Amino acid sequence: MNSEIPEKLLKPYNPVEEENLIYKKWEESGYFTPENMIKDGLTKADAEPFTIILPPPNVTGILHMGHAMMLTVQDILIRHKRMRGFRTLWLPGTDHAAIATQSKVEKEVQKAEGKSRHDLGREEMLNRVNAFAQDSHDTIVNQMKVMGASLDWSREAFTLDEKRTLAVRTVFKKMYDDGLIYRSNKIINWDPKGQTTISDDEIVYEARKATLYTFKYSKGFPIAISTTRPETKVGDVAVAVHPDDERYKEYVGKEYDVVFCGVPIHIKIIADEAVEKEFGTGALGVTPAHSMIDWEIADRHDLPRPQVINEYAKMMVGDERLMGKKVAEARDIIVNWLKEEGLVEKEEAIDQNVATAERTSGIIEPLPKLQWFIDVNKPFTLADSNINDIASGSQTTLKEIMRTTVGTGQIDIIPDYFSKTYFHWIDNLRDWCISRQIWYGHRIPVWYKENEIYCGIEAPEGAGWTQDEDTLDTWFSSGLWTFSTMGWPEQTEDLKIYHPTSVLETGYDILFFWIARMILMTGYTLGDIPFKKVYLHGLVRDAQGKKMSKSLGNAMDPLDIAAKYGADAGRMALIIGTAPGTDSKISEEKIKGQKHFANKIWNITRFVLSNFDSTSVNAAFTPDDTVIAAQWHETAKKITADIDAYRLHVAAEDIYQYIWTTFADKILEESKPLLASEDIAVKQSRQKLLFTILCENLTVLHPFMPFVTEAIWQLLGKDNLLMTEVWPIN
RNA sequence: GCGCGAUUAGCUCAGUUGGUAGAGCGGCGCUUUUACACAGCGAAGGUCGCAGGUUCAAGUCCUGCAUCGCGCACCA
């Protein structure tokens, strides 16, 4: 008697029909929550934990293929470990993404209603942003489910919810009390378009053509200087030359009063090592208020720092020619004036990198402002340390924590060459400016009253206190993510069991933004590492290798892919042929190929079932079949080892190859005569072999293609979920 | 300027510790044989960027070069 073939199996596999139902089934089982696995005896109570915290997607809209990549890689790791018997937690959440979200809503409001955020006011603007964030959140959660992500939704967190706010304020206060957070009036990166400061890492350099002008401030001035920004020269206080420069030695120490395009300026000639003799005339007009390097020179020489450009990138000095003009206009005006005066000596076209803001593309205007910073070099005492080479109670710095945890191998980055990039970044790291002049985000927990300052978790008692208007850089709260999600500062069970987490999986593009900040924050707050391993995936590009973007019209929506080919196909296509840390290209053709693969397994199942007799389960394997079973186990072992070593692309290809080339093309074909054999022993052995290999193939493929494998598993009449089936290799 | 990565079949890319090259897609020919045409079978297609070196043996290690891409710094 052959088994009855389920009706569904007689038709080609239809992913759309299956996937939603299967996800619901998983979700209703409760087994995304590790405690439920333990309760039902599917995971041992003392099993080793395996934890991944989901990099929280920004609530700025919808997920893209990069997110699909992240979800796929993590879900593979998670499902594999769950089946291997680990106490497996994958914790979901979303990120408020401060500037990104607010500027998105601001644009929408501006477009739809012609109103700015100031027209709406802080409260109304925040209502709008929150509503948008909620919408985004719902869309994103739905997308993650469509992708098959086996996330523990009972633990979902948001970077701006109540618990995370407590964590943020607690850390801020601790750092403030330790003197690591300070407020200072110094030069920062100002984004005139976004009307906020940004950190060094939020700057994107764009190559542009510029004109380098060489001129003297006035007729009688002894030294010519070169600049691409003549309009800033009204803020000059010095001309710096290299100490060894013979050409200018005689002038060092002298001071001059000149009137530059109507603005009186006082110039001192100074010698400083930072000046390159070879560049331009070898003399640098020092504008302390509007250039990072000049600010530092001013520090060394105790120079004044007059601000001449305001927050709107407009001139704030001069007569009617300059006052109130945009910097670009002012530049033309000054160049014309220089020419009229006959002061220009040279004009040359050069390539220049212009600093722009990542989110708004506005041109950055360095200017001095009273802001909050984290000191990355200041020594402090780390009371309790689990960090290798930093003893409890010893002095350390945030930079040292970041360097040591990776340097000692306590945190392992895959691929390892990214460690070099990481160290290089740390070496160049300056204090982190954490305050932002936007409304959406964690408000700085500092209150002022006349000359008093109060930093606390709650507002101070008494009347007359006003809270700092600014909010925190979104990466401040993201930095706490591995432990804030687990309920810190409360000493929760979750923290004891699941922290430090096992793997942090994300794109290499946020190595500095996020990974480094998590290491910094966790090291400082818990004296521990946030994760043991960092797995970096590459960027997903289109078939031509272009970055996917809405404006280019080449963006793929994971939802569309799932609707057209099935989420399984999309997942598999993202993994195969993609080495960690390397950008990959994805095309519909590639995804289509994987849809065919899902159908192939479906058809294999039809064949196996139609030739299966349940009495064969007790049959003994013939010597031939024993060999085939053993060969499969060798393959399964290799696949397991590859997953353990994070070579997911190799593992995916191997299981694909085995199922199609070995199992279907070879073993199944060779089985046809054997299944028709008169020899019952041979026939039954083969029936059992095919059924066994099919089941184990499904198990091993499940982390990669969870839906089709689970769908088939249910058709095989199994009484458990494939999701909780035990992995065939130990 | 400092650093990193890439260069393998027409296209997109794999290739863990060095042992005489692989996949997907595309193209070609044949096959409608009852698991599957979302298929099967077969053939074609590569001096693994270039030049040296180490080794019995190198796509895999070392040196140099070229081209492309990226990061950081500079950007007066």
C-alpha cells in the first residue's frame, strides 16, 4: 500500500498560499520564545544560550533588500541553533532614528501643507512624527513576518519607549557624574539644512570642483594666502606658516590691521607645525570659528575666534555688501572685490571634498556652538570588568575599551579584515558630539535654573527649572541596545542568561556608527562586551551593481519578491554566492532559480511519498543504502560545520547541490528500478532510505528555506513543527 | 597621503587549512521516459588581472605592478 498523496502535492508548489499560514502556525506555537521551548521539553532547561539582538530597523518607512539580507542571515543562524538544542533568543525591535525620521516627516508636512516644523510647534510636530513612526513600525513588523523571521515578539523593544528612556537617562547621568559627558562651546559640524549639529561620522564627503584663490588681504600685506572660501576670511585672526619656512621667518610674530572688504580684521603671523609648506603659498589664513584645523591652531596660540557665519549659513558681519548674504553669494562678492582691488594673484581649479550631511545632503558649516560631548580619551575607573586586559577597578578610557575588546579577540569580527578598519577609525576618533537640535528623540536629561545645572533621571524638585531643548544623537540609545532591550538598569533574568549576546549581525556600513558605539557603551556601563562575534554582511546591489534606491527606481521590495517568488526563494537568492563583508548583486533571475528549487523539493516529495509504504519504516538498510545514508551524513556534517563557521553561502550551496544533483538526479533515478524490485528487502530498504533522506534534507534546508520545508513536513504527517525538529548532526 | 577589498566560464559570483577549477543564470543540441518542462540528458565555454618568487605542487602563500571599488585623513 502506498501512502496517500495529499491533494496539495499534486499541483506545483504555491508559496503565496502556504507562507502566511505557516508563519501564523509558528507564531501561535509560541516557540519563538525560548522559555516556551523549555516548558514543552524541546530545549533543555540548562541548555547553552544563543542570542542575537536584531539591529532595529529605522521607523522611516519600509524595509529594503538590505534588511531582507540581515533578516535572512540571522534567521538562518537562529533556526539552526534552535534545532541544535540551544536556548535560542532572537530579540526584535525598531529604532526611532531621530534625524532620519524627523526630517522625513518634515519633508512630508512641508510638501502636503507647506508648513515647517516651527509652524507646527514642538508638540504638534512630535505628534505627527509619532504617528508616522507607528505606521512605519506596523509595516516593518509585517514585512519581517513575511520574511519568515522567527523573532520573539513577546520581547519587542523600541529605542524610544519608556524602558529604553530609563536606560538612556541612567547611562547619561552616570557618564555625566564621571565627567565623561561634558558641555562645551567649541567648533562642531553644523548642518544648516537640518538646523542641527551632527557627529563626524554623519558627514559624507562629496568630490566637487572648486576654485582655489590666492591673494593678499590688502595691498600692503606681506604674505599671500590661498583658500577656496574667501568669504570666511572676514573671520581670520592670523596667518600661519610652517616654523621651518625660510620665506616667512622674518614676519612671524608681527601683527597687522587691515580692512578686508569693509571688515576690519587683525592678523597675527604665527608659526605652526600643522601648516604644509607645499600647499598654496605655504601660508594659511587662520579662521578659528569655521575650520576644525584652524580651531586647533587657535587653541595652541591662544587666538580669538570670531564667528562670521551663522546657523543659516549666512554672513553675520560686514556692511550692506556682506551682512545677511548666503555664503555662496558672499564668496562671489568678495572675489569681485579682490579683483577690483587687484589683490588676486592666482586662480586655479582644484578637486575638493565637500562635507555634506548624511541625512539632508546640506553642506556642513563648521561653527562654534555650546554642545554636549562624550570624552573618549578621559581616564575613568571601571569598577567591575569582564573585559580582557582591563582589570576591575583599574583606570581606562572609552577608546581603550573599544580597542582592547577587539584587539584581544574577545570580540571577533567576521570578516577579520574589518578589524583594521575599526582600529583605524578609533585612532582618528575625536570626542563624540551627542546633542542634536531636533525634537524627535531622547531629550537631554539636564535642567537649568539661572546658574545651576542639574543632571538626573527625573526633573529636579522645585519650580523654575527648564530642561535642555536638545535631544541625543540616535546612536546614543542604539549603543545601549544589547542590554537596554533586556530591561537594564533592572537586573533582569534575561540579562543574566542572554548577555553578552552571541552574534551581532549587520551591514559593514554601520561598523562605526553602531558597533563601535555599542562596544563603548556596554564596556562603560556593564564592564562587559555586548557580543562575542560580529558578522558583517555586504550591501545588496541591483543586477548592474548599482546601489538600490527609490530614486533610481531599481529598489526591490521584499514584499513584492515574496508575493512573486516566495520568501524562501528571496532568502536563498540573497545567501547563495554571497561571502560575508562583500557586496552582492541580486536579480529577479537569481530569485526565480530558487523558486524552481522550492518546487523541485515539492516534486521530490511527491515521488518519495508515492513510493512509500509505512511498513518500510522498520526495514533494515541494504549495504548499498547504508553507504548512501553515510554519504549524506558526511554532507550534512560539512554543512553543519560551515554554518558553525559562518560560511552560510557555502552551506546553502551544498544543501542545494545535494538535494538537486545528488538526491534528485542520482539517487531518485537509480531508485526507480529498485522500488519496482521483487525483492522486498531491497524495495523496503530503499523506501526507507528515500523517506529518511528527504526528512533530513528538509531539516537541514529548513533554516534557509523555512516555509517550503515546513509545508512539506506537515504534509508528511509529522506531529511536530519542523522548526523544533532536532538537527540530524550533533 | 594612509589603509582595505576586488580582478576566476558570455553575465553574476563561490572556492575553509596550497594537491591538476565549480555553481546559478544565459546560450547550444537532444528528450514530452508516469516526481518535476519551475524538468531530464549531453556537449560547449576559463593560460583563475600582469610579472616575478617560495614549494614536489599555487586561483589559494610572498613581492612588485596595473585597473576598479571602498574607508579614513587632508581638503588653507
